[in-house]
Amino acid sequence: MAATATLTRTAPDISCDHCANAITGALTALEGVSAVAVDVDGKRVDVEYDAASMSPEQIDAALEEEGYPPLR
């Protein structure tokens, strides 16, 4: 049984729906990520993922690679 975990990150560079779509696309492409919700106004990203196959560091790296470095 998969160990589902939730990670919330603040990414100050989120400014519009295009940003939200880019982040959602990048993170849902990662194996182990099951859901992504981006709050543009709150500059927040919530990620539901399988903790057995994905780490918070991998999610942070994907956000950075997409151009939205998270605050930790």
C-alpha cells in the first residue's frame, strides 16, 4: 500500500494562471505525484505524492527547474 503524503510549499514567483499551469504540468509528470493544487494568490503549491517513491527534495528540485524556487 502506498504511503500518501502531502507537501505544501510557498513559491514567491507564482504570479498568474500560466505559472500555475506550468507548475502543475511539471509536477504531475513526476512518477509518484498524484495531485497538485496551485494557489496563485497565496503563492502556494500543495502536492500529494507517494512517499515511498518520491521525496520532498525531488519536488523542490522540480519546482526550481521549472523556474519557481520554493521557500523552505
